[in-house]
Amino acid sequence: MALRVAVTGKGGVGKTTVAAVLARLFGREGHKVLAIDIDPSPTLASALGVPKDVRASTTPVSKMLDLIEERTGVRPGSSYGSLFKLNPKVDDLTDKFGIATEDGVTLLVLGTIETGASGCFCPENALIKRLVNHLVLKRDEILILDMEAGVEHLGRGTAEGVDVLLTVVEPGTRSIETARSIKRLAQDIGIDKIVAVLNKSRGEADENFAREHLGELDIEMIGSVPFNDCVITADLEDVSPMDSEDCGSIVDSLVPVKKRLLD
Ligand SMILES: Nc1ncnc2c1ncn2[C@@H]1O[C@H](COP(=O)(O)OP(=O)(O)O)[C@@H](O)[C@H]1O
Ligand SMILES: [Mg+2]
């Protein structure tokens, strides 16, 4: 079964951590996984365990200005509209720019683009939309999008066409409020499947808090990931939580989430 998941939520809740561990769990299970980093400050590579030197020599797709111009008819930063083509070719993008990582996960870093005043990455958005809708139609392929924090990408429609929005929340009102906005905007672009994972849970009280508030929003909580210093230590040591011996509880807690997403 093909599956397209966008991991979304407030800044700092653990989107990248969850996206990376899930990607590798899917990969371990034999799925062909494409993980796309859509955050303007990309960190998915390190969370997946891509070594520093490889990261340093990675050219984000967004830097391929000429390529984007060629594919979409618009150069990033220029005004869009008249030249805009709706069908950028992406067939060979992953072959060209994908990085092979652990557990058979291929990573595509969209990377940083200077927004300037325009605030619109329209040509890039067209590419992402195309990737989401086009690339993962084959059986057993899984696309995981590590989204930018907040809800702006939903307004821009870059998550259009995903099967599931996986909203990460942490114990706290603010991330629940973001989940509320995500739910509303997702419905506007026709995504009706939204589930949530609680991250950084300190125990039952946090789980009850999240379940109750998500329940009010009619968002099912399909998993709970414990707070564990190992995630911070892994980041300090620049290894993936997946490769940290101390992070077993993190990985284990996401196994049922992986299963639920496949159902
Ligand atoms: N389960 C967890 N326990 C402890 N710290 C965590 C956990 N998940 C994430 N973190 C820490 O929280 C910070 C944000 O995580 P990250 O995955 O980068 O979030 P996001 O992608 O949503 O910004 C990082 O410093 C990370 O080490
Ligand atoms: Mg992130």
C-alpha cells in the first residue's frame, strides 16, 4: 500500500524526530521510503543519521534555482503568474537529488529559500505538490513530509494530496491550539484524515490532557512518545535517535503509530 504522510505541528514539538524514526521504521519493514524535508531550516538529515560530511555536501533542491526555473517557468524570488506552468516534471528529482540514508530511506532536502517580502515560494510549492501527488503511487512506497512549523504550509497547499496529516503535539495548550488551526485549514484543502501523536509525554496525566483536548477537536491520538533525555543527547552527539541505544523507548512507542498509519 502506498502512503503519504505529512508530519505537522507547532515548532519544537518533535516533528522531525517523529518523522525520522517513523521513516526508518517503515524502511526497516521493507517499504521504499522517501522522506522530504520541507522545513526552511532543514534538520531531517541529521535526525535520520546522515553523517555530517554528507550533509555538508548536500545541495538542497531549492538551491537548484535554474532547475526550478526550468521545471516551473519561474525563478524563485521573481513574481509568479504569467509564466507559471502547473506540471513541473519531477520524475528524476529523487534520482538526481535523493540521498540514500539508513534503513533504505531516501532523503530529499528541499532546503532554505530566502522569502524576502513576497512570502511565496510558489515554484517550489508547485514542485512539492507534484512530488506529493506523483511520486508515491507505487505499491509499498511511503512518502513522509517533515513540514515547516505552524500552519502556513497548509495555506500554501504544499500538503495537498497527502493521505494523512500526522500532527505532533506536546503536553501544553499551545501545541493543541496549533492542532486546532491545522485541522481547520486541512479541511479547507480536502485532507480529512488527521491523527495526532503526543510527544514528550511525562506520563499518564500528559496523555489524559492530550487525549481530552484532541478529542474535543475530533482528532484521534494514535500514540504517545515519552519525554526522554536520550533524544537531546543523540542530537548533541549528532546521531539519529534510531541509532542511540538509550532511545529504545522512543522507537518502541512509535511502532504502534507506524502500524496504525498503515491501516
Ligand atoms: N521525546 C522527546 N524527549 C525529549 N526531547 C525531545 C523529544 N522529542 C524531541 N525532543 C527535543 O525537542 C527539540 C525539538 O525536536 P524536533 O524533532 O527538532 O522538533 P520540530 O521538528 O517539531 O521542531 C529537540 O531539541 C529534540 O531533541
Ligand atoms: Mg523540524
